[in-house]
Amino acid sequence: KQDLDLALEIKNRFLYLHVQVAQPGVSREKTVHYGRGSYGDPVHQCSYSCLEYKQHSEVFCTSNIRTGMHVQLAVLALGAFYVTAQSPGCQLLGTAVMSSFSQEGHITIGGVFFLHGETGGKQNQFTAEPANMHCQGVNFRAFRLAQTMIFTIEEINNRTDILPGVTLGYKIYDTCASVTFSVRSAMALMNGYEEMWTDTSCSRSAAVKAIIGESGSTNTIAIVTSVGPFHIPVISHLATCACLSDRKKYSNFFRTIPSDYYQSRALAQLVKHFGWTWVGAVRSDSDYGNSGMATFVEAANQEGICIEYSVKFHRTEPEKVLKVVEVIKRGTAKVVVAFVALLEMNSLLEQLTVQNITGLQLIGTEAWITASSLVRPSSYRILGGSIGFAVTGAKISDNAFLKDFWEAAFQCSVTKETSSNYKTPCTGSESLTELKNQYTDESEIRITNNVYKAVYAVAYSLHSQLECMPQKGCAKNLQTEPWQVLDALKKVNFTLRTGERVFFDGNGDPAAKYEVVNWQLGPNGAVEFKAVGYYDATLPPGQQFVMSPVDMAWAGGQKQKPTSVCSESCPSGTRKAVRRGKPVCCYDCVPCAEGEISNKTDSNDCIPCDLEYWSNEKRDRCVLKTVEFLSFEEVMGIVLVIFSLFGTCLTVLVAVVFLAHKNTPIVRANNSELSFLLLFSLTLCFLCSLTFIGRPSQWSCMLRHTAFGVTFVLCISCVLGKTIVVLMAFRATLPGSNVMKWFGPPQQRLSVLAFTLIQVLICVLWLTLSPPFPNKNMKYYKDKVILECDVGSAVGFWAVLGYIGLLSLMCFVLAFLARKLPDNFNEAKFITFSMLIFCAVWITFIPAYVSSPGKFTVAVEIFAILASSYGLLFFIFTPKCYIILLKPEFNSKKNLMSKMPNKSL
């Protein structure tokens, strides 16, 4: 033994064990991996056992063993192991960890709670053997939870319908909110921690079949990881980290509180419900805070909520708490989402109170929103009006006391020991009914109920696994294994006496149900956690989050809901334009462009109006576009109607004059029949212009173009006939000429008819193949609809105009050739002038028609019709009317037949 050398290294969070036993003589060497077995011959046998600390790496045990030497190796909690040579048993190296509460039973359930809030003593520097760490600061809520576990076990033991004939025991350990203590407690629950083991085979079952706890997610992860390889189920009442739902890593984990996966998303919906789009975020620097906040940020982005800042801290880092408070002070967000554990919230509240930071709307999680330990005389001005999610509660009883609890609750010393923190001795007359703290606070029943459900889940699992029947007992042996309880927990489904149903999904999570809680002052001035809504993830989407129509308190207890936005809402008629380099919640309001609207606030885009609609001045509504066409009511239409009717009346007047003097030489000189036909066609030309005015319809569109084409051809045909008559008349004066025989009145009428029928045929083909139709033209104006007549077939339209132009050109050429023929009254000169005007008008009409938009196109066409009609009327008939009415002496055959000198046109 004097040569016995022992070495232990802790490296990279897994245990590496090197044990060497060296004595003179022959030695044998064996490298042992994780497991247990024996080495040597039956006479000199060496047994070994190595337990793994962390699942990532193997534990290697190396031993040099001399024949005849019996060595037993065992790894217990955190490297506490022993080595004995030629010893019949195993003795614990170090001090055994005692449970805070324990009771023997047929089957034992473990419990881990941080009954004290922190550990005392110096931090271990790993340069010497660590000193024992002491816990301090009684946690009333955790003590209540431990008492709930005890109460629930006693209640189950007293029932005959669950585990009849089976008594449940318990061992409850204090973790002091420390990961180290949590793992130590888990090892103690797993191994039992007796001072001496006589069973050196290490083949016995775990000391407990299931573990209830822990409150914090990080501590729970440490416990689940430690006992996971041994398939011991862990049921937490308050560990909400969504990471624990990973069944590949934590297959032995269950919980009676919903996962933060749901709470984080519910928080985002809560913030969105109140219209807050600019929030700050504070979280615990732990698995609980980091995982929960990551999910919240993701959900917030989906809801259009921007995070101004996201900071974290741990209660053991006071300098970081100060930095977090400084960030909150500098921030512009009036709403702060605090995804922090209760102990961190205590630290944050303390600094907010010291620096007098008020006016913040705090959004809390289930970890602290109903914690009565935060209710202090000065805290309501900071936490008043806080809103958050709390787990649903139920009514259950509670249980007795403990020395530390009694002293902390009543600030007195139970014993006369000088080590007590309280000098005033307890009198024994202290009453729990007058006590007001987390232990007696009924709002804390929410988390208490989770412990109650967790214990019952284990009991029902054991009841199912042992095949127990009421009044008959259990069919199977009570020596059940933890892995059997683990399998039974996956299938457990029962209803408590309170009517609450308990079951676990495939991830070990319960149904996600929360109450929305608001910090308010009650009628007596005391702080109340008032339920103002609920969230139930089992309901269909859209029905999961509901707020009750009740009065709420807001930041600092105010009655007015705060506003927390980076930019004010954009009103209707505008859209949001994100500022460069800023979050999407920071934007400018840009008016919608013409023809676009936004009919709601905070529109990301403007909606274009339909083709026949246009935006109003406010850009918040689409209205019908103004329909534009040349109407009879507008000034332009009235003027054109007047000119049209005036031309018609003037033409009729000329016809009346000619009719009254139809037998005079000047009327008979150029075929009075063609003159009357020309006057009739001019009347139609003046009247057809009226068809271009007014709202276009299917019939008006076809009538206006065909009537215009036919009447103008009739008019030009008459003029052409008169021109040919003049030209042929002078040709007939030549000796031996008989031209007039072939161009007498019948031939003139026939030529007019033939020319007109050609135009009629063109119009019939046009109307048959592709007729004109009313069209809504939206190309020229964005805010107007031009109601016009589309020509249908452009070929038909230009064929009609082209034929008129061809006849006009022929008429002009012939008239120009006859302009110098001798006569006192040579009509060819006046026809030449009229056709010159006619052609000039229609040549200028083409570019004006093409370039004029809307109703001005129609106005140009009417002007061309009227101008050419007036030109024909004036230049052909004015000279004759002048002679008939003012110079009747010249209206004689002698005067008309007299020669006149040649004059150049």
C-alpha cells in the first residue's frame, strides 16, 4: 500500500482515470474501456468497474496488477472514487451528500430543487483540494415545490386506486442553483451514496426510478445528461428551454411545463397584438434565455417586429448587469421583452430601481411574471403593468415546515446556536396564516401544480408498468428498472381530480397552454397578477391567442397604452420606404404615385388601380376615370354645332334662292340639276358633322364615317361633273366636235351615281369585314378614359379618305385646265379655288388627325368637314348669288355669252 500511487485528471469535461498499483514481482497490464468485468484466473481475480461522466468520451482505466492482488475500481460522483487492495468492500472517498428530505418506500422517487439561492465560499481554482461549498439564501418558492412533492407522494400513498399496496418514498436534494451541485445531486440519487458498498459487482439498480426537477434549464440539462446513459427519467416542472425537446440528445427528459418554442412565438404575437414594432430584448445568459430569445427573434421577424437591441447577462456577472441597464437607458424602445430567469430578474430589477429607470413596458415570461418575490414597495413603479405568459394553475394543498424555512420566514432563530443568522429566538407562536411570501402566495400555485402533475405522472407510469389493479394490488415484482418507468412515461395519459388532463407528446412536452397575466393594483392596493387572456397551442391557427375585454394597467401602472415604434404609422395614401442601413421598422412615409393607392395604414406597397380607375387626391381610393368625348354640352361642341347648323341653313338658303331663280341664265348655265344635287350633298355634309358629336355608340361610329364618306363623294362627284361640263362645253365649240353628245345630262347623272356607288361599295365592305366601334382609349391620359370611335379596319378608313382625295385631285386638275376658258362667267375658276381650299384642308387634316389626342381628334375631323364644305359653298355659289341678288342686270344670256379678255389665274 505504501507504493500505491493514485492519479486523477479532469480534462475537457470528461473523466480520465489512471490507476496504477505497483509492487515487486510479476505484473500484468490490462487496458479497460467503459463497462465492467474481471481479469485474471479464478483464484486471483481482479474485478473492475468504470462509470462514464459525460457521454461524449470513453473512460479509460489502466492497471498494473501483481498476482494475488485484488483491486476494485469504481467511479462515483465527480471523480470521488476509492481504491483498496485486498479489501472485501468499497469505501467512499470523501463525504457523503445528505438529502434535504427523505423517506423510505418500496419505490423511491428523486427530487432536485434549489432550496437555497446561491453557494457560499470561494470559487474553486483547481490548485488544491476543493473546500466544501455551503448554500445560503433560502428560496421560498423552491421550498414550496419540495413540500408539494412530499405532499403529492403522501397523497398517492393514501390512495387505494393508484399503486395499491405500494409505498412511494422520496429523496430530495438541494442544488443551490448550481450546475455542480445539480450533477452531484443527480449522482447521489443514482448511486445512493452509502458510506460503504459490500456489493463489488456494481450490478445493482439505481437508487431512484425517476427524478423530479430541476427549475433551471441549464441545471436540468446537466442532470439529464448525467443520468441519461442509465435511462433514468427526469421530469422538470420549470425547465422550458426548447432545446430539451431534442429526443436524440435528451431521450429521458419530460416536463409538465410547455416548451419555450410556444411561449416565444406567443410573446411575438402578444407584442404584435398591441401594435409594438420596436422593442428591446434582455435575456439570461443561459440555455433558457439564449434558446428562448433566439426563437422569439425569429418569430418577431415573421410578425414584422424589429429588435432595437438584444443583450444578455448572468446573475454572477454584476458588471454585465450594469451594461445591460445602460443599453436600456440609451434605447428608444419603450417595450422591453425580458426573457430572464427569476434570479436574473432580481438583479435587473435592483439596478433599474437604483438608477430610477421607469416608463418601460416590460414583457415577461413564466419564469418571473407571477413571482411574488419581485413585489416590493418600490418595484411597482418599474414592473407595474408588466404583461407576460404564466402557466395555468390549479388548486392543491400544501405541507409543513423546516428549520431553515422557519427562521428565514419569521426572521428568528429556532436554536440558541451562535451560527444562526438570526439573533432573535423564535417564540413558537409564529403563524403561517399571517405569513406573506412566496411560500404562501396563491399565485405561485401555477408552478406548484407542475410539480404535482410530475409526481402523478411517475405514479401512473409505475401503476401501468406494475400492472396494478385497485383493491387487488400489483401483479409484477416491485423491483422495476428506470428504463421501464421511462417507457411507461411515454404512454402515460390521465386526468387529475381537478379535471386537468396530463400527457406527453413525442418530445416529452405537455400541451402548450398559458394565461396572459397583467401586473395590476387590487382594490386594497396590493399587487395582483390578473389574467387578461390566454394562449392555447392546441386550438386551430387564428384562435390560439385571445385577449379578454378587461381593463389593463400599462407601464408603471399607467392607464394609457404606450407606443413603441421606430417610425410612426404611415397613413392611407402612403407606403413605407425603409431607411438605408436601418431595420425594416424604421422607414419614411412616401405618398403613392398617381394611379396607385393604399387604403390601410403601414402599407408596404401601393396598389395600382384598374385600367378604368384612377387614384383620388388622397391616394386612398380608386375612383372611375373621367370619361372624355366631344359632347353637345361643352363649349367646343356647341361652337361646332352652331357652325354646322349655320352651314346647313346657309346651304338651304342658297338652294331657295336658286329655286326662285331657276329659270334665269346664270342658274341654267351649268346644269341646274347638278347645282341642286351639289347643294343637297353640301347640306348632308354639314349635317353629318353632327354625328361626330356626342357619346360614341356602335351605331353612331358606323354612321359617322360612312355618312361622311358617301356624302363627300356625292359632293365631289357633282363638282367633278360640273367641271367636266364646263370643259366639254368649250371643247364642243370647235368645228366638227360632238363631245357634248356623249356628256349630256343623263351621262352626268350616271357619272355622279357611278362615283358614289364606288364609295358605297367601299363602305359596305368596311362595315362588313371590320366596322368602326366605340373604344376606351387610355393611352394618351393616365387619369382619363377617351371614349372614341375606333375605325376598326385602318385599310377601310384610309380607302374611304383616299377615294375622296382621288376624286378631289381629279376635279382640281380638270378645273385648273379650264380656268382660262373665255366667258364672262367661267365657273371653272371658282371650282379651282374651292378644290384648292378643299385639298389644302384635307392635306393638313392628316397630320393633325394623327397627332391630336382624345376629343380633339374628333374636333379636327369636324373642322375639316365644315371647312371644306364652306369652301365649296362659298367659292361655287357666292358669285352666282351675288349676281342674282345684287347684280340682276348681269343675269342675262347676252352678258354670259360675251367675250372677256384672257387673264392669268
